[in-house]
Amino acid sequence: MNIVLINPPYIFSKRSDIVFPQCLGLLYISASLIKDKHSVVVIDSLWEGRDNITSFADGSVKVGLDNHEIITRIREDAELIGLSVPFSHFAQLAHVLVADLKRALPSIPVVMGGVFPSTQPELAMTSKADYIILGEGEEAIVGLIDVLEKDCSPDEVAGIAYIGKSGEAVFTENRSRFFELGDIP
């Protein structure tokens, strides 16, 4: 499967707080997907849009590509889009980005993962994301893609949430295994 993973723009409380952290979580996810024979592109909108700074009245700043720029970087053969949301104060930006992705690319499933959806899954479920990864995502994303490719029920995948056919939130069983760092590709 052809997968695009997105590190979204960041919000900093003030211009002097701007730093460029590595999107290590997405890179771990990418490595797991590549090991499972998937093709992966990572869009690091924070780094790629590091000169795109928007200031707000409260002194905070947004750094990164705007949503249109992110969408134009998504390759035409993409079959799944993953979005990492590392902090809850990025929730509003993430929800808008997911809505823009779904509007521009309605047939491509969007998966949201990271600390925000893992710690506030009910709030993350209010986005238009098709699936939410809860907790460590290396195995969950591979399992989710496997059931999507086989057109099976996502109920089989531990550690995800999604909106069921009748409109209710479905939370699969928790993923009980914690990784040893050396086990992750």
C-alpha cells in the first residue's frame, strides 16, 4: 500500500520557543510499514514550512506548511494518510487539517495517531479521521492496513477506534504489549 505520513504544523507559545524536534514517532511507524512491504512518504510540514510563521494576537505562533501546501505534497497514488498529533493543543489544527484532507481526498482513509488521540480519544473521534490509533502505533497501523487490504472488519485490530456503521464510536481492545526498543525496526 502507498502511505503518506504527516507531521503537522506546530504551535509555539511565543516566537522564541520555536524548535524543530524530530518526528521520531512517525519515523518508527514508517520503518514498521516499510518492513511490512509498504511504500511510505513522510511530509514533515514543520520542517518543510519552517519559514512559514503565522503570529497570533496572544503572542503564539504557528510554524509549518499550510493545509493546501500539505495536500499538494500528497502523491497521487496515496492509499492511506496518517497524521501524528503529539500534543493536545494541536487538536484544533489537526481537526481542521483532517477535514481539509477528507474534503480534498475523500476516498483516502485518514488515520490519526499520537499522544493527543491516545490520551483524549473521545475528543479525537470528533475529527473526521476514519481511524484513531490508541497508544503505540507500530503494530496497530500494520494490522489496520492488513484488514483494509483484505476488506475485513477493523474490529480485529487492537488499539484503534473508529465510527461504526450505525454511527457509534467503536473502541477495539487495548494493545497489551509494550515494545522493547530493540524490537522496533
